[in-house]
Amino acid sequence: MPEHEHHVCPIWVGHLLNNPLRKLYQNPQKILGRHVREGMTVLDFGCAMGFFTLPLARMVGPEGKVIAVDVQAGMINKLAKRAQKASLSNRITARVCPPDALGLEEFNGKIDFALAFAAVHEVPDTSHFFREVSTLLKSAGKFLLAEPKGHVSDSRFKATLTIAEQHGFRILQPLRIFRSYGILLKNT
Ligand SMILES: C[S@@+](CC[C@H](N)C(=O)[O-])C[C@H]1O[C@@H](n2cnc3c(N)ncnc32)[C@H](O)[C@@H]1O
């Protein structure tokens, strides 16, 4: 397996990704607002310190839920602290997952919307990953996938989409996201 598939984003980059100035070019409300509604159950895969998790928790409201998973305990610990400070802990289930599984079987068929922002290129088994997300999502549930341009090649992103389609995802539309490949997928 190529070495890049084992690389995970270091904790210090997690702090950079959490920089509030990032909202100027990757605004969570603009990127996610039209896809997420109050009361939804949402997955934030590879959530890091929660740049998208906290805005998602506000979007789903008091009746909704955000399931945030990351392979690194350092990321989840920081997210948990931020969620508590923002009084959003009761809407967020934050968990450390192993690199090769999400471990969220109790949510199978219960997720309305999934986000994986700049995380799928770090997953060791992309095929297994899409199979799990498809199982977690409700039928016709949406999945917003974004990958960093430059870091991920055009051909690699296309190959990722092919794997998604092999696991029952249909491409709904490309999305314009700063310095990213963005795509909205639908579970079938
Ligand atoms: C580049 S960061 C992106 C973080 C966040 N989505 C954002 O846009 O701010 C990628 C994150 O995915 C996590 N990650 C990498 N491989 C993973 C895996 N197999 N399972 C869960 N999380 C993983 C990393 O620990 C890291 O926090």
C-alpha cells in the first residue's frame, strides 16, 4: 500500500485547520447550510478539532445530533473541550475510531447527512470506508465529500469517486469549494 495512505494529519495542523480565519475561504455555513436542517443526524468523519462539527451542531439544533469521529484522540479531546465551552456537548457524540472502521453500528441507517472534509485521502481502505458510510446513511441520504486540491491529484480524486459509485453512491453535483474538489453524493 502506498505510504501516503497511512499518513494522518498531525495535531499541529489540526490547530491550523481550526483557525477562525479559515471561515473567510471555507465557510461552514456556506458549504453546508443548504444540506443540513434542524433535527437531522449528521456524521462528521475525520472531524479533527471540530472546525465543521460545531457549526453542524448549531445547524441541526437541539433536536439534532452530530456524530464526530477521528482516528486521533488528541483531535477528539480538543473537540470535546470546544463543544463543552460552546454548550453544544449534548448534540455531539465525539469518538475516537480505529483507522480501518468507523465503529458506529448503532447508527446504521440513521444518518441523514455525512461530511468527509479533507479526510478520505488519509483512510487506508477507501472501499471499506464507502461501504460503511453507505450502511450508516439512510436511503437517499446525502454525503458531501471534499478533498484538498494539490495534495490530492485529479486522477486520485476521480478514482475515489469511482469507488464511491461502486458502493451505491450516485453523483448529484460538483460543488465549488475553495482549493478543494467538492462533490455531493446520494446514497442509493
Ligand atoms: C486534514 S484533517 C481534516 C479535518 C477536518 N475535516 C477539517 O476539514 O478541518 C484530516 C482528519 O482526518 C483524520 N483521519 C485520518 N484518517 C482517519 C481514519 N482512518 N479514520 C478517522 N479519521 C481519520 C485525521 O486524524 C484528521 O483529523
